[in-house]
Amino acid sequence: MSDMILSSFLWMPVFGMPEITLMDLLAVAWLVFLVLGMSWYVDSGPRAAESASGLMRVKRTEWMEEMSRREIRIVDSALLAGLQSGSSFFASTSLICLGGLLAMMGQAERLAQVADSMPFAHPSGPEAFQVRLIAPVSMIMFSFFKFAWAQRLFGYCAVMIGATPEQRDGNDAAVLAAAHDAGQLNWLAARSFARGLRGLYFTLGSLAFLIGPLALIASASAVALMIHRREFRSDSRAAMLGTHRKK
């Protein structure tokens, strides 16, 4: 009896809108919690230095230190241009995805029928389908802003490389300080890019919301576990540490 009461409460419409239930709000809250929580855990949490992103932060500083010792910095400029092009590509891709999601809103009635026919789907109707599209639309917009800002920061880093003085007698401290500043900018750009990628991952996960809130909870949780594995238990991280040679 109590289970039936709890179930009725969770699926009760809220805000006077039959297409939005309390379960929908809980699913969205779980998505937001995972997005913000994984961002904090990877970038600033107690194990941030152990993550793949944290390990690469050290390498980026070392890169800028090596850059400051080179008289000709064409290689550094080429590497940075490649990073910029990657940010630009994903920013453009995010806009294309945003256009596709907005187009789906115009076909809500037809697509809602397809979504409702999926296994384990919670029948919703076109109005709920449009409301549930807000989650992936919001995530893809978040990703676009992160990619666009990452591209701008990589540009700032290129300027910092150009402004780093060549080593001369007595200016070692100034050269090292400039290199560390460039390394910090490089990491900030990479952090913004990584957050944009995580936003894309969660965008794909949030598409499960079209089936129902339970599907969103399961999909978002799977994305979070995938991100955790790539940051803390992947072969690429082992390669950064050199532990892959011991396997």
C-alpha cells in the first residue's frame, strides 16, 4: 500500500502542468548533480591531481618551461594551433547539434509516438516531449560556450608564448614566471575544453529523457561512470604515468 502511495506521489504532476511530474524534476536534479559533481571531482576534488586531466596539467606546465628554453618556437605554435582547431571543431559541432535538437521540437508529435513505443518508456505525449528536450538543449548550449571559451583561451596562450622573452643572462626568473603564466592559461583552456566534452557526453545521456525520467537517471549515471573510468582507470592515464610498461 505504501509503495503505491509513493509511486503515485512521484508521478504526480507539478506546477499545474500534466506533462511535468515530480519524477521528472528528480531526474533533472540528478543530471545537474552529476554534471556539477563530476566537474568538481575531476578538476578540484581530493583526487584531482591523480586524474588524467590533473596529470596533463603538470605536463602543460613542463611544456611551457621547455618552450621558454627554445629560441625557435614554431613547434609550440603548431601544437597550440592544433588545440585551437579542435576547440573550433567541437564548437561548430555543438551549434549543428543544437539546430538538430531545435528541429526535433517542431516534430514533437511524431517523435513522441516513437519515444513512447520504446521499451520501459513512460507515456508522455508531444508536450512532455518538448519539455524534456530542454535538458539536452541546455547541455549542448553549455558545451558550446565552453568550447568557444577554450578556443579564446588557447589564443591567449599563443600570445603569452609570443611574449615570453628569450633566455639571457640574469633573466631566468622572468622567463620562468612567463612560462608558468602561459602554462596556467594552457591548463585553463584545456579545462574549459574538457568540460565542454563532458557536456557533450551528458547531452547524449540526457537524450534518454525522451523515453522517461528513469531512463535519464540510468543514462546519466552511466555517463558519469564512463567519465570516472577515463579519468582515473584508463589505459591512457596509465601511459601518462608510465605504468603501462609494467603490465
